[in-house]
Amino acid sequence: MTDQKSPPRAKRRGRETMRQAIRQAMLDELVEHGYGDVSIEGVALRAGAAKTSVYRYWPTKEDLIIDALEHVLPSPEGHESAGRIRDDFRAAARMMARSLAEQAGNVLMTLVAERRRHPAVAEAVMERLIRPRQQAMLELLRQAAARGEITAGSASAIPVLVGSGLLLQHFMHHGTAPDDEQIDEYIDQAVMPLLVRPEPSGPQD
């Protein structure tokens, strides 16, 4: 008699196709069950993969979670400045809003809610997902300072934290990501006032 709890026999498929199925299964399991009740066995069963296949690529549950999220979040690398820092913030905020509107938003909120019970995974999310994207935005601020658009002192983490924090707060309070008009309002009322323009040079007394 076949064990009813055994995972279905995996179909022949390419390695990357299988890995993507496992990543998606992890995201689905997180949304449905929460971090504490997710198991590699359950993920493998959902993906139609062997448990050994999961462990071959991801030694821990945290590794799989981070990798799955990295594949659905915008990459922090390769962002080129539009030449105006307001446009840079708008582009970054809109990408973040699109991610929040999709499954990644619910997954991130699930992990944030588990922070006190499972601090290791919350710190992994911060270290490997959130901070690299904050650093990418900070680099755009530094470029704005270098071209004289803002002062060097304005190129700090504070505007980045304010901008991303407002988007997350909006998502937590409303259950939806802000639209473009709301994003512009947040940037113009909360972020841009933090970015000080250099004083124009004038004749010396």
C-alpha cells in the first residue's frame, strides 16, 4: 500500500524549473501557515519534489526563504540615477509598492510578525534583503550630493528609512500597497523636506 503522506513522484524537469517550484511552494506555505509551522517536508510535498532535493540547494529553512524572496523582489543592484533624486525615490518606491502588492508583501509581513519568536529569520531578512536595498538607495543619495543636488549631510540613512517606513506602514494599516499618487504625496511631504539643497554661492562681503 502506498504511504498517503509520501510526496508525489517528481516529474522530470529542469533543475531551475524544480528550484523555482520549491521557492514558490515555500512562499505559499509561509502565507498559509506562518513561519513557525512551515516545514521542509511540507514545502517538498507541495512542490512535488524530494526532501533531499530541497536540502541539496538550501541547507536551512532560512536559506530557502531568503532565496525565494530574492527571486520575487527587485534587485538592489544596477540602479542608475535618473538625474533627479525625487525621481530616484519615486522609482524605488514604486518598485517596492509593486512587490508589496504581490505575494512578497504578505510573506514579509508574516516574517515581521514572527520577529520576537524567531529573531534569526527576521535578522536574516534584514541583513540579506532589506539592508542591501537601503544601501542601494543611499548610494543614489550620495550621487545626488556629488552632483550638487543636495548637501553631503543629506545623504544619510534617514530619508531612506522614512520613505520605506511609510510604504510599510501604509501596507500594514490598509492591507494594500500605496498607489502612485499616494507615493508622490509621501515623498513630497516626508522625504524631500529632509534633503537639503546647497546654499547658492554669492558675492563675499
